Amino acid sequence: MQIKTFTSDLRFAEGLVKTVADEFLKALKNSIIFSAKLENVMITIEPIGIQTAGLTGTTDGENRESYVKIFVCEDDPVEFITFVIAHEFAHLMMINLNDILKLTNRANDGSTAYTAVTRLSSSGQEYGRAFEEAVADKLAMYIIKRIYGNDGVKKVMNKLFERQKHQLKIVDMFTSIFGKKLENCSYIDEYSFSGNCGSIANIFWYKVVTFDFGRIINICNEVMGTPESFSDFAKSLDEYFEEEGPETLQKLYSWLITFQEKAKEEA
Ligand SMILES: [Zn+2]
């Protein structure tokens, strides 16, 4: 991992980057893929003038190298800056550097994986970007809780957009169908053996970090009884991410409530 800061005022963030990388490795039982990625990652930390919850990062699968750009505002609380860094690391975790387009275990909606979460439909249209953003926020919040405890979580929540707060709630509702809540897991990919039996604490998070998200889509479509149910949901979330329309939000929550009810019936 190489870190470059654009101004000396941002030098303090280098320590935060190392703390976040460390915490992610501690939070992953199966951390081999992620630690290999960290070896080749180039991180730049750049200033952003205004107080903002915005952040951006890019990763490039070519040459198995990746670049993560992190924009921070030095006046932000340190917990929030750490959150911004952790959010970008979460994206890095979801990118398969070995083989971005072929990684796929195709889901039954015909889509292929672009990252572990973002998909390309059979007609080549991208969807799930907003779901990935929400998942990245959730993972970043999990890391914040591990580093700073509940006070840190509160400070970060205060600075989030309304949209992000809804997205966190949506991810919680979605993932609760697949097992334990993330904050109740000691590891993101918690897996435990007792005797000969192993069990996954939360299939959702396990599948995200093992690049098997197609399985989550299949489960979802099976429960809802239509082959495009997940992609419709993910597209609505993309729409909400762009527009923040209250009607789209309503649609998302009612989809989730139906999903929860149907999943309970099947269990
Ligand atoms: Zn993001």
C-alpha cells in the first residue's frame, strides 16, 4: 500500500488510512484476497474545500493495480474522515482485480457482475451502483463502530445526507433476511464450526466478500417469484440515489416489507 497526500495539512490522514486498512483485515476472517489487493493499492488523499459528505474513488483492474482517490475536508470530525476512507476501502473490497468481467457466477436474471455487487444486465445496462454505495456506507459504519464505538457512529450519522440514512436503513432491512445484523457479527464474513457443521452468520455479507452475490439475487428472485425482482429493486434504488424522490422511497420500503414477509413464510 502506498499513500500520497497532496498537502502537508492532510498528512494526518495517512495514519487513519492505515488504521482503516488494519481494521478491515481484522474484520475479515478470509482476508487473503483483500490483503493481496492492499499490497498493490495506491492511495491519494486530496483536499476538498467545502464541508461535504461527498467522496470519490477510482479503482483500475488492469495490471492488478488499483488506485483509490480519497477527498477529505480537514475541518471535518476525524470520525467522519475515517468514515470517508472506510467507504472507499469497502469499494476496493468489492472489486475483483483478477477478472472484473468474468468473475461472475451468473444470476438467474441473466446479469453478470461488474463488481461483487454492481451488475450488468444481459442487455449491458448497469444497475446496482446505489446498492453498492449503500453497502459501502454500511461497511464503513461497521468499521467506525469498531474503531470509535457508538459515539463515533453518532458523529458520522450527524453528517450524513438524509438519502444516506435511508440507504443504511434499506441495507439493514435487506440483510436482516439473510441472518445476523452486521453490527452483531465479530467478522464481516463470520463463519463458525461446531462439530462437523459450519454455519454462516449472515449469508448476505459472506457472499459480498466472496464475490458470490449472484446467489443473493437468485434467493431474492426465488422468494419474490419473479426473475427481475432484484434488478427492479436495485434500479429503483439507483433512481432514488439520483433524485431522492419520496415516491421512489415509498416503493423501496414497500418492496422490502413484502420481501421480509415472503421470506418469513418460506422459512
Ligand atoms: Zn462510494
